[in-house]
Amino acid sequence: MSLAGYLHDVYIGGASMFFVMILLQSFMGSGNYSIVGPYMGEMWPSRLRGSGMGLVYGVGNLGKFIGPAGLALIAGSSNYVSPQATADALIPGFNYFAYWYIIGAFAFWLIAPETRGQTIAQIDQAMSSLTSRGSEITSAVCGIVGGVLTIIIHPFAPLAVFVAVGITVASPTLGGGLLIVCGAGLVYLALGTLAALSLASIGSLVLVVLSGLAIALIFAAGVASIVTGLGKTVGQSAQPATST
């Protein structure tokens, strides 16, 4: 996807590399649904599988808003529904599309649980144990929702937020600290971005509210992750030493 932007004016043997890259992306990108669909079905308890899949696909329609909104910000257009992208926005626009695939790869690599070789009953049992991990779930949900909303502040802001969310899996304290740093940086960016808006319009007020909500969610995710990390540290130190 990213190469399509960089090679948009390159021709080899009369073939446009732009269209070749788009064809390759369509072929490879559509193939991921053969894995993602069944995998998502495994993530829901048996009694909620149908409703859960419907919810997932419904939430996925947020991309119909996020895509045009991000392109509008990149192109400098005020039309968030059908932005008129310029040639100068071609490369950053396709980089913007490409980095969503990178975010998806990070999510599967760092967050998604392994289900290979497990029965549905075993997966259900593992999923039910998540109810005792309140702060971890709070951190993940707030981080993901807040990260998606940060696109209002900067088109590439979600990438930094999602990387920090991924780090919380391996190191909750470090990831939580990075989320708080991301929140502080977004406050700075938001002040510059939103200062140019006219608060007299309803659309501008909605952007201000959503930006504030995104920043609040990211700070909440950072605090919850740090609480998780400190709790694990305390729990490990409280375990009695065993003698051999």
C-alpha cells in the first residue's frame, strides 16, 4: 500500500506500478479475512458468538469514518466525508492506509492470544479468566478506543498509542508510562490543532469533545496499566521464597 504512493508515477514496460501495487494489496489484504474471521469467532464465548461477531463487524464500520477523516486531515480538506485529496497528499495518504496494517500486525503479535491446538471449551475457559483482570482490560479498552479517536488530533497519532498499548502486554509499567507520555504529547498537538477551529459551529465542538475524550481515555489507559504493573510487582514480592 505504501509503495503505491511512492511509485505512483513509475511505469515498467508500460505497466503502472501504482496499479500493480494496488492489485497486490487487494490480493494479499483480502486474504487475511480467511484467518481473521474464524479467529474472531473463537474469541467469544459459545453463548455470545453470534452476537459478538455482529458487534465486531459493526464496530469495524468505524473505518468508514476514520478513513475519510484521516485523509481530510492529511490533505488539509475541511470535508471529512468526501475529502478532495491533492497530488501532494498522495504519498502520506497511502502511508496512512499502510500503517493501519502495521497496527493490525502489532495487535495480533502482542495482544491476540494463541488458540492453536485448543478446543472451543478450552478457549472459553481461558476467556472467562479475563473477568479477574479488570485493570488490564480497562487499559486495553481505553487505549484502543482512545487511540482510534486520536486520529482527530493527528492522522498518525494512533500508531504511537497502539505501540504503547502493545508494550503494556510485555511491561505494563513501561507501557503505561508511554501512554501517559503520548497523552501529554497529544495535549500539546490538540492545542495547536483545535486553536484554529471556530467553536461557533457544531462540528468544531464535536471535534473538541472527541479530542478531549481521546486524551482522557489514553491517560486512563496509562494509569490502569501502571496499576497493573505495580500490582504484579507487589504480588511477586509477596510470594514466599521456597527452599530447595
